Amino acid sequence: MIIFKSVKWKNFLSTGNTFTEIQLNRQPTTLIIGENGSGKSTILDAMCFVLFGKPFRTVNKSQLVNSINNSATEVEIEFNIGTREYKIMRGIKPNKFEIYCNDKMVNQDANSRDYQKYLEQNILKLNYRSFTQVVILGSSTFIPFMQLKARHRREVVEEILDIQIFSLMNMLLKQQLKTIEDEIKDVDYQVQLTSEKISLQENYIDDVKKNKNKIVREKTLQIKNNVVEVETKTKEKEDLVKSNADLLNSIDDKTKIKDKLAKLKDIRSTLVEKHKHHSGMVTFFENNDDCPTCEQHINEAFKKEMLSTKTTIAKELQTGLHKLQDELNNTNNRFTEITDTTKTIRSNEVKIATLGSSIEEIEKFNVKLDTEINIMSASDVSDLDLEKLEGLKENSKTIIKQRVKLKEDKVYAEASRAMLQDTGIKTKIIKQYLPIMNKLINTYLTSMEFYVNFTLDENFNETIKSRFRDEFTYASFSEGEKMRIDLALLFTWRAIAKMKNSTNTNLLVLDEIFDSSLDGTGTDEFLKILNTLAKENVFVISHKGDTLYDKFRSVVKFEKVKNFSHVVT
């Protein structure tokens, strides 16, 4: 049984930087009151957040951080399970999630999702959905049992009956069955492959016995052919090596030609610039009688002299450029020849390396063939071949035994899965408890003066009949009548949980159930039910404090002062 002791929070929703703490196990009934917006329902969000990482109401995680302080959000809850004392701490800005057992932190090596799974499966043994069906009931965001999908209804009941382990076992068996089927496929392939290997080895041994001389001749001929091939490749390799040596000699001027080509290009650039300059001077004197800069008249004799001189120089430079270009072309052609020859040398080097590898492989193969010939010549069948055959046969026996075992495992797994599926053992257990569930539901409905016959079937679909045998559905009732059904189911699940000792806890929190759908009679009858709950701590959240104040053993009042929620003492 989980005994919740206390919960406290700070910088959470409208709560400031000082912890607000609520003792959870001191009084059998506690009324939580306050005006709308005072923070009285914060306890629901705080408990769900610290235990499951998400609030009870539809609020984004980022919105849980107090908007004024905007940091250091923290919620702590303490509870006992047997002799073990637990404390859970969860925070935002910075993020925190810590589990303590007897003041020692539980190992956090796993990621946060696995850490949460450990908390739910190994400590609490209930999840968010079960917690909000059995421990707390709210009138706003709470989804009643009858409004859950059929699959989720079943999950709640399975957890209450402590049979969800069968679903986990079924899932594990499904994975195991898939593994077994994959292993069978693999083993079947190994059986086939080994059988083929045995057949090939037996045929080989028979062939050896029948055709030993023929095989020896064939292998000897193959060696001779290989020797010829090696000689041919060796000659080809030697020719290429010699060719490369000759080619290297033919390009011994490679560096000299490269340098010459660079110098010729530099000289050509210089001559081009000079020719351009002197040709420009000729053009200038041909087109100008006056200096365009100083506007003075150019002396005709000077002009004639300059034209003659510059024209002569330009022609000489042009002639030199023609000769230089011829030399440059010849040098460039030689450079191209050297480049092509270099490529040929590199290609030959690749061929030489390839031939060398091929020669080496052929020579190794000849050694292998020679060894095989010697073995065959010494006996009809080699011991290695016979040992290989025996090894294959023994391996085949082992694999066949493995296949038989796997097929037996598959049969057992399939039979176990059939038992663990929803239609199997779980349904049988549920059928056993259905009469008890239905009896409890109707008992609670009657105590709240709601006189109908309410029945759940094994798929958790309802059948509701009046005393006059008129049939109804949950959806056809008023909100007050639905609330009575929801409360009856809540108390039924708690009673069943106590019987099974599964989701068994001292705590029950009810949020504003008196403020909406229950009338005066329903409220009085519900309070009678609360007073019958032994060894439980019931918290009722309401803003009708004036009518309920004297009906509870203790009262906690929330107020909002300067935008911060406080407990009034």
C-alpha cells in the first residue's frame, strides 16, 4: 500500500518562491477551499507533475513555471511503501528528476523516459491513467471511466486487477516468438546448406576414387599451362621495364625544356610590350602635327626622324616576334611530347605492377596444385577430405537437433501467447471479478439514491436499466446522474484495488465535485460514503466552504495575495 505523506511546491503556477506544503496523511477528511483562481486545485497538478511529469489539467509544461519568478520550479512528494520511504523531486529551470529510497538516490544511469518507467512499474505500480481514475477525480479536465475508449477502459481495469503483467508477458512472448521464427529460418537454411556440402563432398570423394589419375593429369597439365603463362607475362613485364627505361632516356631534357619554355614566354611578353610601345609612337606622329599635351607644333624634321626610327624598330621587333614564336612552338611541341611520354611511362608502371601480382598468384596456385597432386598420388582419398566429410555430418546432426528444439519452443510460445491474449487468462480473471464490480457499483449508486441497475460486460460496455426495465446509456443521463455513476465507479475501483492490493493507497482527492453536478441530497449521501472509508485520507476541493466547512475534520484555505497563492493558517 502506498501511504502518501506530504507534497510541497514552489514557483509552481501561481505559487511563489516559498514552499507550499500539504500534509496528506494526518486527517481522514480535509476540505480545501478558496475563491476561484486562488490556487486550491494546484495540489492536483503538483502531484501529477511530480509523479508522472505532466499536470492534471490541460496546461503546457512551460506554463507550470511561475510567470513572475520564471525559474526554480520544484515539486516534492513523500510516501511510504511498507518499510521503504520514498521521496520524488521534479523541477523545471533547471530540470530535475530524482528518486530517493530511504534517503539514497536511485541510480540515474538510464534516460529520463526509462527512469519514469522504473518509477511507474517498479515503485508506484500504476500509471497516470490509473492514478487519475482511482486516486483523484476532477470535474473539469478529468475523463471519467465511461468516457474512455474501450482499450483504455480495459487497461485501467487490468492494472487495478494487477493482471497487466500478462500483457507485458504477451508482448515479450511475441518478441520471443519472432526471434524463434527467425532462428528457425536460419537453421533451415543451415540444414539445407550443410546437406548440399555433404553431397558435394561425397561426390568429390567418389570422383577422386574413380578418377584419381585423370585428375592428376589435369592438374599436371594445368601447372604446365600456368608455367607457360608465367613465362609469357614475365617476358611482357621485362619488355615494359626496358621500354620505360628507353622512354626515360628520351625525356632526359624534361627540366631543361620546361625552363626554356618559361623563359621564351617571358621574352615574348617583353617583345610584345616593346612592339606595342614603338607602334604606338609611329601612330602618334602619323596622326598629330601638334603636341596634344602642351599644344606646341611638332617640328617636321623631328617628326620625320622619329617616324623613321620608330617604324624601323617596330619592324625589327615584329620580325623578332615571328622568329621567337617559331622557337616557342618548337619548344612547346617538345614539351607536349615529353608529357605524353610521361603518361605512357605511368601506364606501363601500372601494367608492370598488375603483371607482377598476376605472376605471383599463378605461382602460388601452382604450389597448391603440386601439393594436391602429391597427396592424391600418396593415397586414394586424403585424410583431410574424409575428416571434412565426417565434420559436416556431425554438424548436420547438431543443427537438426537445434531445429527440433526451436520448433518445440515455438509450439510452447504459441500456446502461451494464446493463453495470455485478451481472450485468454485475463478475460477469465475479469469475468470472475465482474459480478463483484457490478455489485459494488450498484451498491454505491443506491447509497447516492440513484436507483438503476448498472452492469458492465467483459468488454466494459455498460447496460443500464431502470426499475421499470427501461434501458439507458451513460450518455443519456444528466450531468448530475453521470457524476453519481463516475463516483460509484471510482469507489468500486478503489475497493477492487484494495482486494487485489494493486493500486492501493491512502489518498483520495476530489476536485469540485460538489460545485457542479451533485445536488443537496447527492452531496449528503456522498459524504456518508466518505465517512465509511477506513484508513484513508480524503481531500475535497470546493469553493462552497460555507456549506461544507463543518462537515470535514480539517480545512485548508487558499488565498491569492499580490498575484501569489498562499495557504492561510
